[in-house]
Amino acid sequence: MALSKEERAELLALFEIPAQFTAEALKMLSEQEMKLILLMKKRDWPEQELEAAIADAGIARDPAILIKSAYRRAVLNKTRAEDGALRYRIANLYDRYPYFAQFEPEEYLKFPREKIEALNAWDFEVYYGVYGEDVKAKMRGLETYVHNSTFLTLPEAEAFVDKHHEHIYVVPCNCKCMMDVTAKPRNVCVKFDDGDNSVWDRGYGQMLTAEHAKELLRRYNRAGLMQNGEDFAICNCDGESCYPLQMARKAGSQGVYPRSRYRIVWNEEKCINCGACARVCNFAAFTRDDGKVSFHRENCWGCTICSANCPKGAITLVPLDAVN
């Protein structure tokens, strides 16, 4: 689509695209989607009114298909009127970017590495601006909500699966796909939500049985991914890619966010120095040098993955309320 200078400037402003990412952002949008953004501007549109406006503007032969596609690709978001009636509103680059990385990786990975790193740096700063103050509030002892607030043991994660056994699905991890720095599994976000603007409602995800989901959790755990989350999703995080952990490091919230319910206790006498704990630890709390395992408690975040992977039971979990 050949945009005029004025249309290009308006598109960048409406979709909240930083100037340094103009070329990359335009590759994330189809010509019809660009026209749709310019048509809709910053207002909520009832579904039938939007269909009629698209038809009048000659943007698409079938307006309903365009709306569905743009919603699926996180170019549009759903909103609701006071009476619950469905409306649509344009999203922005911050919404669209993870979906592009997750579900169109062949196109995303054509970007130069320096652009991928720059996009991630920008995206993380927006993310930190949204959630960072709540993490700092937690550090002051206030109970604020932030997602990925608690590390889970495997049994605790499996209990969430059993609770939501009728609707469980898995999708690629947005953090891992955006950063593209880990060789660990990426199709690992286990989710239960299906409401407006959820990944499932947009048309993505593989449905799982409860038993399949629990087997995947065990497989992820063995691969060095930590279970972390709450009642609507279980993230299987790694230390390199996870945005919440990057936020925690920046805020200095180790021990507070993400919260651990357990103290890790290592029995050196039982340890056979196999190195399984060092292989899965994301924080260098366990290391293995010259065939000898060491535990560095100051590095431990209490994620519990080491205990689940110790073949000799040399690593146990002590509830923190019992310690305190």
C-alpha cells in the first residue's frame, strides 16, 4: 500500500509505532489492516457498524472476514459496551509484536538480529513501565497484583491442571519467541483462559487433556523450565527469556517477586554429584565443577526445579512458613 506522507504519519501515531521500528512494524501489517487502522482511528466500533464502514470504504469484499483476521492477528482488540455488546478497537504495536513473533516466526526471524534485540529492549521497557511499580510495591510489603507472581512445584502446577481439566491448551511462549535466545522448548505456555483478547479466543492453541498437560509439565521441568504462574496460566520459564524474571532482576525483587513458598535444602552427604541440579538451575545456585556439585544459596530464587530433578532426594523443600 502506497501511503501518503500524512497517512504514514497518522498510521504510526494511531498504532503507536516508534519511528525506529517503522519498517518492521509495517511488515507486521497487511495493506487491508493499514487501511482499517486509518479508518477506525481511536474509537470503539460496534461490530455491525464497523462492517458497514469497511464496506463503504471499499477496504474488503467481506468485512467480517477482515475483522476476524485482524482480531486473530492482534491488530484489533475486543471491547464491550455497558450492556455487553461486542465492539472493536485498534490495538497497537505493543499488542501486535508478540503475536507476530509467536505465530509468524518465519517472517519475524528474517529481521536482522540487531532489530530483534532493539524491539525486545523497547518492548521490555514498555512492559516494565506497566508492571514495574507494582513489583516495587510488593517489595514495600503491599499486596499488589502482578502476573507470574509465584513459583510452583510440579504437584502445585498439576493441581491447577486438575482444576481446569475441561479447558487446557498450550501455545508458544511470547517471551521465548520474541527474544529468540534459548534452545529450550518454546511451545510451553499452558493456559486455561478463553475470554475476550485471550490467545484462545483469537484462534490459537492446541487443546490438551489433563493427563497430557501434566506430562508436558514434567517434560518441561526436566528440560530446565520452571513452573510459574497462577490460576489462569502456567508459564514454563527459563532464566534467559522470561520477562517477569528480567523485571524482577531490574527491580531487585529476588525472594519477593516471584514469590517462593519453599526454602531449598541440599544434603551434601546424599549428593552423588551427578549434576542434574546444575543442569536445570536457571540462577547458578547449583553448579558442578571438576565433578563436584556446589550450592550457592545467595543465588537461589526458590523455584524448586532442582528438587524435582534430583535422582537421590538430596534436595528437599521446606515450607517457608515452617522456617519462619
